Amino acid sequence: MSALQDEKLKYRIGGMDCASCVQKIENAVGRLPGVADVGISLASGTMTVKTDAALAKGAIEQQVKALGYSIAPATGGAHSHDYAEEASNHGHDHFDLGDGPWWKTRKAVLTLATGLALVATYLAHLALPSVPQWIFVPALAIGLVPIARRAFAAAISGTPFSIETLMTIAAVGALFIGAAEEAVTVVFLFLVGELLEGVASSRARASIRGLTDLVPKSALLERNGATEEVTADTLQIGSVIMVRPGDRIAADGTIVEGSSAINEAPVTGESVPKTKGPGDTVFAGTINSDAVLRISVTAVAADNTIARVVRLVEEAQESKAPTERFIDSFSRYYTPAVLVVGALVAILPPLAFGQSWSEWVYKGLAILLIGCPCALVISTPAAIAAGLSAGARRGLLIKGGAVIETLRKVTLVALDKTGTLTEGKPQVTDIVSIGRSENKILSLAAALENGSNHPLALAIVAKAKADKAPVPPAMAARAIPGKGVSGSVGGEEILLLSPKAAAERLTLGADLSARIEGFNAEGKTVSVLIAGDAVAGLIAIRDEPRADAIAGLKALTSNGIGTIMLTGDNERTARAIGADLGIEVRAGLLPQDKQAIVREKQKQGFVVAKVGDGINDAPALAAADVGIAMGGGTDIALETADAAVLHGRVGDIAAMIALSRATMGNIWQNIAVALGLKAVFLVTTIIGVTGLWPAILADTGATVLVTMNALRLLGWRPG
């Protein structure tokens, strides 16, 4: 059977955890006859193949499985291969960790088996020191055979010097020159690293897929004068749905009837719900707070706001050029060069100049040991592991070496407002009393708001509790949709209304209107308290900056790093906060707007770090050179981001950049030590000053020095 011309086949790939995995699969599948183009998304774990000629049955599946990955037709999207074999974990070394517990995968079993074999063999060797080094061969074989098999498969399919090739040569070389225990240890550490990489990659994918859970699976559809519950993905453009108070809105649409406060935090990050009425736009996944709404659907499920955010995240992660692993890239030249030099030293002098074979083969073996990349293999991961540990102890999570490398180059930090520069919780900032005490005003307002989950109500009740203001019971308390709340406290009718709603009931007067306008200019939301038929006071509320926001921004600018605020909040509120913090502001932004600004700054030559805490930040976090999630943020922000500040301190962003600079400095020191010692001993071996034993000491010594230097990072502290 053959594929149709110009057919697009879509597959899900299991065990594809890094950029080098993508490169190997692209090279292998791209070489197949009949394959015109290969597109791979590391973020979603999928591969799309375009064919323009006859393609042998099962050729793609066979090629991918030979590399050690599982493959199955993807559901949805491009047409799936109708004869593709179902993925099977049997006989493969890479596995998608999203289908079950990671510790049950073959990758985890292989890592554990290698580790146990290493410990058992080492203890046996200590107990019986007369037993030769070959006792380590079975333990080495457990871990190395699958790696060597993948190296061979990659080599014959277009990637001759993969990291698996490097590991195979390092381990076999170490075995033959008598460092078998070192060979097993390096293989074991390599397997551990691969396993952790797979777990992280799987979690990120699951998190992105979980975004769609924000949109309810069902909706109340109005049809033929009746309301019926249907699945949300069957809604068509023009359908009218009913949304009850407290429900999530099931589709993007326009309000046809009703007025209510809409909590848009999942989409825009706006901290305070927006009052919306007929003609206003609403987004899928946002929450209707107050009253029943009738909404006309304007986008099908596959194209709603949340679905677009998912696509933006995946596309941004695909288009981001990940830093290729240094060792993998370097091994393309280093590994063959070492083999060539070793072979030339062993055979050229005897053949060309009649020198002693035994002497020069001995020198060739010494050079093979000197060239053994064990010290190089451990130099970078040791420093990165120490840097990551030092950061994690201080609440700075960085997801891998490529992120550390990029962080030190950052020239612009783009920060979200709500929950990043601010606390993310509205607070009462001002109370204006007219004829009564401030404590009394707070007491009456809290009485009406007690028991409500509205963010402004929570702020008022929290303030009353903090100021020890009594909260009497309110009778007949009820919400007035889009306007405020009303009730009776101590027999007196009390209303807490928006300034607009209050002005409809009575005249506020010039002084009071000026006070309200002044609060609004400072980005504060104002509520007017009416007792009986007169204004009793004003309460102003705002989401206030974090305590360390000013100092944190100064720490960045003092290091020559620019700052900009990108927020979904309204222009007035954002500019008021921006003026307090001394930061450039771009406000009223949707997720795609934030992403577009990040890309615009990148085109201007900036290396951009984006800091945010909400789902609305996910596309921009993924598009930035480095995405940093603030502590307490949503799971999708934490998983999409390259790094996370767990304690939520703005000052930790500058500390994270300082840590990356310290780590990269340590890495370059390690590489210099590893390569420098090899260069010295290469020369001394060729001229006959040193032999095999000094070469062993050189390799072991370089490894020890590199490890000790990396461990210095564990004591790192922010300046």
C-alpha cells in the first residue's frame, strides 16, 4: 500500500524529550523515499509528514521505532496514517511518560537496573580486589547496549555523531583502558538525566493539554424556545446559550441579554471583574458572577480564546530555537578527531619511520584515554546541577542548561502587572467618611459584603477584620447586577454602589465627584456607600504593588537590563501603578498582544525575559527568549515557563540572572580545565614524557577538578 500524493500524515511520538531527539527523527524520516517534508512539535510530541510520492507501508513507523521511540497515529488535525502500527513499548528505549507513572516505564527500569548493577559490582570489587576490572562488564552492558543500539540506528539514518555515539565511545574507551567503573557511572548518570528530561517534558505537555479544562464540556443551548444541555464542542456560530451565575462561559460570544460582572482573570489577567451588558464581548473560560446571561456564540470550540492560547503556546515553543546541547554539538568534531589522532599516533610512526609498534600502540591507547570525553561529559551537567540546586534552595527554579545560558544574555524584562508586580489581591487603600467615622463606614460596607466571593467584597471584609471593625448582620442583602449590593443594617437601608449607579439615585456633588475622579486617576476602584437617602462615604480599592517591586526593578536597571509592564488591565489603572514603580507601561492587552510585543522587542535586538503568573501570559512566556513564572501562578504558567520564582519576589528575577552568569562562568572554567589538561598530556604523551598511567591520572584528575569546581556553586548566594 502507498501513501497518496501530497498526503499529510500526523503521528504522536513517545519519548521525544529534547532538541537532539527532534534532530535525529527529522534526519531519519526525511531520508525516506516519498517523504517531502517533516515537521515536528516538541511541545505537543507530534510529527507531521508530507509525502509527494509512493511510500512503503510502515516505513515511517519502522524508522522511528529503530531510533528507540514509540509512534502512533495522532487523533484529529492532519489525516492519520491508516495503516500505522499501534505504538508498543516492547523493545524500545524511549517512552512517552504521559500514559502512566514514570517509574513504570522501560526507561526508568533500565536506569534502576544499571544503578543496582553498578552498586552490586562495585561492592563485589571492593570485597574481592584481586578480581579484574572485567567484573564491571555485565553492569556496563545493561546500560550501554540500548544506548549503543540507538547510536548505531542514528548513525545509519543520518546522525553519525549523536550524544549516544559520544557516550558509547566514552564508555567502551574507558573499559578498554581499565576504567570500567567510571564507564558504568557515566552511563548511569546519562540515563538518569534522560529520565528526568522525559518526566519534565511529559508534565509540560499534560499541562498544555489541561488548559482546555478551563472551558466547560457542556453548555445550555436555546433551541425552539427551550433550553437543552449539549456538549460545548457542538456549538455553532450564531447559537444562543444561557449562562447562569457562577458558571464558566462555554464559548466566545456576544451578550444578547443580561448584565453581569465577568471574571476575566483566566484570559486577560484583569484582577477586578468587568461589568458587561448587551453587545459586549465575552471569552470562553471566563466566569459569570452575578446574573443570568444570554450569549450569541461567535467562535466554534476549536477556535475559541483558550484553544488559541494553546496553539500560541505550542507554536511559540516550536519556533523558539533551543540552544543545542554543547556536548552533542562539540562531539561532531571532537569524537572523530580523537579517534583519528589516536589511530595516527598508533600506526603512523611504525609504518612511516619504522618505529616500535608496541611503543606507539601504547601511546595511541594513552591518547585514546586522554581524549576520552568523561571529564567533558560531566563538566557541563555538574555545573548546571549545582547551579540548579543552589537556585532551588532559594526558590529559583530554572528548567535546564539552555535556560541558564540564555538568562545571562537577557537585556529586557517584560513583566505582567497583576500577581507579578502587584500582590494580585485588591486591597482597601482609602476610606472617605461623611458624617460618620471611617470605622463605621467600613463596618456597614463589610456587613453588606460578608459572605460574598467577589474580589472587592473580600477586600472590604479583610480590611474590616484587620481594623477590628464590627461586622453586624445585614437583612435582605442582595446583589444588584452590574451596580452593587443593598440590604438593611440595624434597620437602616444601606447601599454600596458603583459611582455611576450612585449618581442615578442621588446627586453626588462637585467635591465628591472630584474625589472619585482623583481615586480613578490613581487606578483605584471606588464604591459609594449610601445610608438612607444620603452618601455616607467612599471606599477606594486597588491591587497594590508588591513590597519589593521598586527595589526589584532597580536591581534590574542597575545591571543595564530594561523593564516594561505588559498587562491586560485597563490603561488608567496600569499607568497609575507604572508611575508609582517608574516602569514603561503597555495596557489593555490580550494574550496575543503580549506575545506580539515580545516578538517586536526581539526584532529590535532585545533578548527578552517575560515574567507572568496567569494563563493569559502563557503565549508570551513561550515566545520570549526566557519565560519566568511568578510563585502562586497557574500550573500552565509554571509549566510553560522556562523558570519560576517560587517566593514571588520581584528582586528574585535579578538574582536568577546573576545565578545564570555565575553558572555559565563555572561551565567555561570546567571546559577550560578539561580541555587544557588533555592538550597538555596529549603533547607530553607524543614526545614520550608521559605514558598510560599519567594519562589515566589526567583523565581522572580532570574529572575530580571539574566536579569540585562545580560544587562551589552550591554555596552561591544572591549579591
